[in-house]
Amino acid sequence: MKHLAAYLLLGLGGNTAPSASDVKQVLESVGIEADSDRLEKLLSELKDKDINELISEGSSKLASVPSGGAGGAPAAGGAAAGGAGGAAEEAKEDAKSEAAEESDEDMGFGLFD
């Protein structure tokens, strides 16, 4: 992902065909060591392709992917669950509070972490 991000940054900067050394230079400027194998694979996949066309194709494909929680199984179901309903609600509250704590800790992330 970091290699792709660096490639896209170079594209935004006007370099329409970034080389491996260009991408490595961007990554090294923020203290990240590039993985040569992954970088070469990425560059071979993107060779002779317009990144803007790839992004628009990907966006149209993502638009057709269903998202949301409409098809999921019900959480602890009614009378069949018996006394488990209260425990399920408590577990949900615990999960929410843990998620809130985790999101607070992520505020110090870097661009390429």
C-alpha cells in the first residue's frame, strides 16, 4: 500500500511514469524502506496504464459492491435467546467503548504506517 501511495503522490506531482528509484526516493524521504519485490510487481502491473483510468474503473466497480448491514444475521434473537439478550447488549456496549478507545489511540498515525 505504501508503494502505491508513493506512486500516486508522484503522479499528482506530474510524474506520469514513476520509476522504482522515484518511488524509493519518496519512501526514503519519510524514513520507510521500500520492498524491491513488491515495488517491481506494482510497477509491472501499472506499466503503460493511465492511473486516472484505473481509478475511474475501480470506482465504478466499487459502486456495484453492496455495502451496509442489510443482509446480516440478527443479533441475539428474541425469546429463543432467553436471558442472553442482556449479555449481548452488554457485550455491544463493551465493544463500542473499546472501539472508541482504540480510535483515540490512532490519532498519532503517520501517512505511511
